[in-house]
Amino acid sequence: MDQSVAIQETLAEGEYCIIAVQGVLFEGDSRQSRLLGLVRYRLEHGGQEHAIFLYTHRRMAITGDDVSLDQIVPVSRDFSLEEVSPDGELYILGSDVTVQLDTAELSLLFQLPFGSHTRTFLQEVARACPGFDPATPNPEFLWLSRYRCTELKPESPGLPTPRRWNSAPGGSNIDNSRPNGKGVLGDQGSWSQDKPENVFTRQNKSKSEITDMVRSSTITVSDKAHILSMQKFGLRDTIVKSQLVQKEEDYTYLQNFRFFVGTYNVNGQSPKECLQPWLSHDIQAPDVYCVGFQELDLSKEAFFFHDTPKEEEWFKAVSDGLHPDAKYAKVKLIRLVGIMLLLYVKQEHAAHISEVEAETVGTGIMGRMGNKGGVAIRFRFHNTSICVVNSHLAAHTEEYERRNQDYKDICSRMQFCQVDPSLPPLTINKHDVILWLGDLNYRIEELDVEKVKKLIEEKAFQTLHAYDQLKNQVAAKAVFEGFTEGELTFQPTYKYDTGCDDWDTSEKCRAPAWCDRVLWKGKNITQLSYQSHMALKTSDHKPVSSMFDIGVRVVNEELYRKTLETIVRSLDKMENANIPSVSLSKREFCFQNVKYMQLQVESFRIRNGQVPCQFEFINKPDEESYCKQWLNANPSRGFLLPDSDIEIELELFVNKTTAKKLNSGEDKIEDILVLHLDRGKDYFLSVSGNYLPSCFGSPLHTLCYMREPILDLPLKTIRELTLMPVQTEDDGSLLENPMEIPKELWMMVDYLYRNAVQQEDLFQQPGLRSEFEHIRDCLDTGMIDTLSANNHSVAEALLLFLESLPEPVICHSAYHSCLECSGNYTASKQVISTLPTFHKNVFNYLMAFLQELLKNSAKNHLDENILASIFGSLLLRNPAGHQKLDMAEKKKAQEFIHQFLCNSA
């Protein structure tokens, strides 16, 4: 996910976040997550300056509310960024990247994730350094060698000499002020730099038997395509790479490797028993371990703030439980709240692992909560691309449609950057081998609990499997199309009483189910075993494992060299080819009746002529992006061989960021895209359409003056009301008889009050996307009688409505006053009393509703802390144009809401 969007929301006018990367800051023995953003500022005289903005953040940074500015490091004359390695450790391709950032005042050590996104980030930082010369060797080669000095001899023949990224002399002066917490520049035109009290000292870490993946300065045969894809080699070698992929069978052979794939829902428990009965049950040591966990931590802190000590506990337990007959290297660990995936390989295979990328997708409520979703690691093993996915899908027997939706969301949103930045991101299905594991939560239906238990006792698993939701959904091609699952010859893995093998004896008495599954997709895959492990009793689930023999393509170096020589000789004949030229199947695109948060896609094809070409959508003059915020081209750049073609999708999606200007007429569905060919001409594409105004993204006071549904009003009226300033008091000067609260808000709250006050996990489970669209249409047309939806869908729609308000319920102007009086209920009530009338009415109305929910906490399992955490960031948002505040202040915002939930008006 592009986290630079969250940083951009924190910046001042004239500041632009070029790229952001998430890393880990080493401070002594501690590790702290940081978001690093490279920010550009355009000076009045036409020049520009850059700085690294460091942010603390909660979980994945989706909006500006998720990040807090920690410090700013100007990219000035004394700035350097250098890749380093802990003393005494070897490094091989595939590990995370350790870099040291130095200035005259501070020294910081970061670990950045291995992959093309980090490489692009480092390239952009190099370009930002004063005196950067694009003719010098490409900074990408910093990845390929260890170095500590300004210049070293190249460690691989034919590669450029790596250089340290030192800024050239001549940097600007530093202005030591940042008014109002924003990036407004002083007279000197530079960012401030906070001087640390202590210069950071690097720590050398001892090397454990279970080591992190390390990089080598030599280039393995399997990684030659990676080297050829680098920008320095240009178009010619991009063609070489493409043709090598096409001729792969000419220089590779299949070799079987043993993969262990395991999944375990640990129900928030810490490890209490040895994991060897699960991880090391086979006589032969696996070559690769793929180990997934769900519900690693069920605490509220993990749910809302992503922090948990359980990660380290279970990582150690897994490392201790690996097969004793081999030594393993940890390739990657990725976690999203309670969903964690670990990848290990035998140490002798580590040199053949490359192109490691990891991503997460949350499918919880509003797409932000990671209590449900998926994590994935993709990598290349020798010459075979492999993607491992660990997912935890929606719970409850009747919610199979939401499980299906979660699966589709993970498939569509999980995207991995490629080594070649000119190529579009890879999706899960663009891999040779896919291994999917996790608590998929599909249940056994149409049978009562006792019948299920009887069939299990009789070991009639084949009969029972006929009632398995996953089997039936796969047969209906609703999910996991093209995937295979082995025969279920073990009893269901859920739900047991913790500490024993007895079925659930709690009040709910859950029916047994095969929740925990392993599926695969690809060629040359043989499943050797598929089983549960009853010996482990820590959780209410039993762990599951599957052992595979997977045929991996290994490079024959002699045949590779011959194939490469043949390709190069044929390319020699094309050196003086003509200018690239393409044809487009379509150049005008009309998006009709665009709706809030409803994706529309138009596609066209680019057909190439006789000359290989690279294409890219480029920025128009004086614009920061190649298109408007509501539009995206996928892919936005790429490479075409002669006589080949590619489909481009133009995706239009209006969200909270863009809705208000479309409602007010300040923006329209109109844009011009410029498609540029490297060494060729530009092509212009026209985008037009119309947006249907929505209550989502409209100001509160505007909606109060709309007595009619928004879609029944003339566009001129909507625009006037949307641009109307907030009124402190209703003076009746604009329109007569405004409503006390928006009717759309009343519709949703009333529906929930009548149908959902006892709904379990309300505001914590996501709804169905199709139902959100139905709810939005009902609100915008005023057809309340037709509103019929799942309670969770209406609850999520309410949260999305509050999030979409341009001015939050508690106005930006009152934000700091609320923080200051947090903990003083009398003072807090006084702040609320000063809000504009409509905002005050809405706040009081929502607090009354939430208090009603709390009266039913025995049924809905809600408490003041949960509701304060959810609604605190929606009702009380950081002011636009001000620095985002740290976690402590966010907790104050939650405490402010908490007071009103605990006290009656």
C-alpha cells in the first residue's frame, strides 16, 4: 500500500511526499517502527529542497491520522545515507536492508524491507542529494555490495563502482522554526532539524543459530534477470530479460524441494508447549518452512495499535521447533495485528532466494482493522516464483459470503512491487506456485451439532465433507478457483476446550468445523501429507500441516550462457531500429453516473509495432501526478515486445478526499492523460463523465439544510450549500427550517437502534460491499423504506459517513481544547457547548445512541474502551493543515470521548 498518501495529508502547501517506506529504527537494544518519507519543497525562486520526514505510526498508515511527525532530517551538504552490515555477518541476496543516515548532528540506523520499493526509495534519496549527477553509476548497485568508504573496487565483474551517497557542498541554511507544527518555511527556505541530545551509537548484534537472511556481494546465476532489469542497462537489457523468461525451459531443469506449510490459530495464547510435534513430525527435514498464525493477540492494544509481545514469543517458539537435523535461515516475518507469516529456508538454499517482497491486506471494518485479512510473502527460489498467503477470514457460520468477499479483497488488493520498477505490480495469481494457508473459517452447514459429532466419531469424514462450506463454495467457483486441496482425512480442527481434546462445552457450543486449511495452485506440486496435530492443546484450534514436494526450476549455467549469447546476437541486428510506435484501441473515455466509493473501470489496449518500447503516463506541466486523485491507470507504465499488446485499465474511484470538491463543482470528472513512449511520441487520452452527488463527503451543516434527498436537488443548490460556511448559530439567513441533525445520519442510527443494539461485535465486523452501495443509494434518494441490510453493513456505513465529513463532528478549531480538557468532564462539556449548533446536536445524538448500546453490553460485547477507540478518531480528528499528533495525544482524544460514554448527559 502507498503510505505516502498518509504523509501527504500532514504536509503544508508547497510540500510534496515523493515516496515513503516503512522501516525499523534501531535505538540501543530497542526496535521502533518508523515511516520514512522523502519530501520535496519548491522554493519561490524556482529551486527545490528535500528532507526525510520520520513518523511514528499506528499499524499501516492509511490516513494522516495514523501518523505522528517525529523529526525532520534535511537533505543538505552534510547528509549521507549508507548501506551497512553488522560486523562479522555475511549477507546474501534477499534480506532486509540496513542503512545508516548521518548528518553533522545525528546518526540513525534503520532496517528497510528488501524489495524494489525500498530500492526506488533509496534511488530517489540519491537524486535529492545536492550535486547529484545522473551520469554517475546507478545507486541501485548499493544493494549489491558491502562498503564503508566513498569508493570501493567492484566486487562483481562488469558492475559499476558503488559510491557512498554523500551530498555535494553547497546545501542551504537551516531554518530552526516550523510554525504551527507545519512545514511552513522561514526566510532561509529550509526545514528545521531537531538536534538529538545523544548521537546514536550502532550496536553489533550476535549471530544466533536461527539467522536472518543475509546477502552476498556476488551475483548468483538465478539472479541475472534481476541485474538485467536495472534501470542503468536500459531498454536493450529489458528485452534480454523478457526473452530469457520466454526461453526459460531451454536453460533450466526441475528439481524437487520439500516444503512444510503449517497454520495455527492460537486464540491469543502465548506458547506453552514445544512445537516440534507440529513442525518436525516428518523424518526428513524440509527445505522450506511456511508457518502461519492467526489470533496471535486478541488484546485491544493489538487490535487498535498493532503492538504485541506475542510476535517475539511465537517467533522464538517456531525457531526452537524447526527440524533438528538442519540449520535454517529466516527469510521474512510479516504480521498484520494477529495474522503472522514466517518463512525459513535451509541455510544452504539461502543464496538461491531472491526478489523477496511482503505485503498485508486488512479486510476488517472500513478496510482498516487488521483483525481479519491476509499477509503474504513472495519470492523467487532459483528460477521459480512462489507466493505464500496466510489469511484469517470472517467468522460465524452464516457469513460465508463475507468470507468469499474477504478472499476476493485479498486477491485484488495484495500487490507486490517488482524488481524492475517499470513493470506493474505482481498480484498473487502472477506466480508459478501459490500456497494458501490459514483460518479460512468455513464451517459445516445443514447439520446439527450432535450429527456432526456422530459422523466424526464414526470417522465418516467423506460424508461430513459434503456439508463443508469451502468445498461447496469452491465447487460453485465462488472462491479459490484453480486451487487444489488434499483429502480431509483428519477430524475438524475447531472448536475444542483449551487444554484438552474435548469439543466446545461453552454456552455457545460451536459445531466442529474444518476452519484451518491449506490449498495450493501451480504445476509440479505433489502433496505428501495433510494432517492435524492433536498433541498441541494450547488453543481452541488444532494446528494443521501439509508437506509438499515442489518442482523448482534450477538454472544450468552453461545452457544459460548459450541462450543469453543467442539472444544478444539476435538483438545486435536491431540496434538501428526505427522509432517506437503504438496504436491505441481507444482514446476517449466517459464515466457515467459515478457514485461515491463505487469503482468504475474503462479499459483500452496498447498495440506495439515492430520496435520494442517502454511506455509511461507522465505528468503534465506544473502537476504533481499524471492524473487527478480520483483516477488511476493500471499499469501506469510497462514494456512491450514487438507485435505484442497490453490492456490498460483506467480506474475511477471517488472517496472522502475527493468527494467534497465534486459535490461543490470545484472539480469535475474531466482529465487529460499523456501516454509517453521512450524515444517516441506522446499520445493524449481524454477522460470525462458525471458525478452523482452523495451525502457521503458532504458537510454536516449542508446536509441539515437539505430537507430533500441530495439526488432530488438541483446541482446549483447542492453546490451553493456545499460551499456555505459553517454557522456558529442557526440565524435562518440562508434557508428556512433546517433539520437539527442530517436525516441520513438519523436513518442509519434509527435502523441500528431498532435492529442491532444487541448485535454481537457491532462496529468491529465489516459489512458487505454490495450492501454499502445499497445503503448509500437509499440515503441519497431518501428511500428509507427500501433500506434492508446486514447490521454490520449499516454500522460500517455509519462509520464511513462520519469519516467522510470534510469538517468532523467536533470541529478542527476545538481539537486542541478537547485534548487539554481530557479527563475534566465539566470542561469537556463546555467545549462541546461552543460547537456550531448542528455539530453539537450530532455529537449529543451519537453519544446518546452509544450509551444505549452500552446498556446492552452483555449481548453485544461492547464496552466504553472499544467505542471510544473506534469513534475517537472519527469524531475528533486532527486539524487540517496542522502537524499530526503523537500516540499519547490520540489516546487523549479517546479519553475525551470515553468521558461522555461513562456519564449521562
